[in-house]
Amino acid sequence: MDYDNHEHRNDHRYLRSVTIPYRFTTIGQLIEDFRHEIEPMKVKRLNVGVRSLDEGLRALGSTLKALQSGRPVTKRTGVYFINVDAMRQVLTPSRLTLMHLIRTRRPGSIASLAKRLGRNFKNVHIDVTLLADLRLVHVEPGAHLRNSVTPTVPYERSQFKIAV
């Protein structure tokens, strides 16, 4: 990631190979924007698994108790489903392929992603939106109108855990 204020161009930033307009206001705001941009990049591994509703509620309860007592809370990053069938309905082979392609090929837009996959734009957009809602994929503003969002997968690994 790079922020630039080249004298012959307007302020802009680069995210991988994409140029995105940026409005510079203050150094403090620039630092805040930069921190906001790199936050999703810090997580290199994502846990995806199956947890019962009771397990999820217990984890939430222990987190709330720790917060109330002022104890530090360990940040846990993951996406959990209530059963294997729910996980299979969301993480279909086509969506896993989509995530892999986003991570390895870094398409500049959903349109270029759909073209590489040989799939309908609307269906790919629906899949990217669902995966973004689950925080499995991140979307950034694109550089041009046609590239309205640039999808990224900031995780080096997705680790699947299923207790038997």
C-alpha cells in the first residue's frame, strides 16, 4: 500500500496494482486512514469451523465477563457455523475457488473476477457480497467506475476445524 501526492496528479493511493483517488486533509487523518487500511492485513490465518450454539454462547459469555472485570481479552479471528451442513451451504466449491482466485490472481474488480471464472457477473457479485459479510473476503473501492470494488483475501491460510 502506498499513498502519493505527486505534483502532476491528484492525491491518490495504490493498493496492489490499483490506483485509488485519495483526499488528503491532515497528517493525522492520513495516519488514521493508513491504520484503518492495514488492520485487515494483520490477520494472516483465519479459522473456519463448526461450533454448536452453546459453545458460541459460552465463548461470548467468557468474553463479556473478561471485559466487565477489566481483564484483557484475547482477539480471536474466525468464522464458525452451527453444523457441517450450514458450512457446506455457504462454503461451496465455487465460492472456495472464488476465494482462491481472489487471493492468488488479485483481480482489480468483480467484473474481471467473473470473467476469469467464466461466471455471470451478478452471481459472482452475490457470492463476493456474502463472503464479505462473513469477513472471508474484503472489498475496497475501485479506481474507476467499472471497478467499483476490488475484492481481496487478506489471509495466507484458512484453517478448517471440525470437531467429531
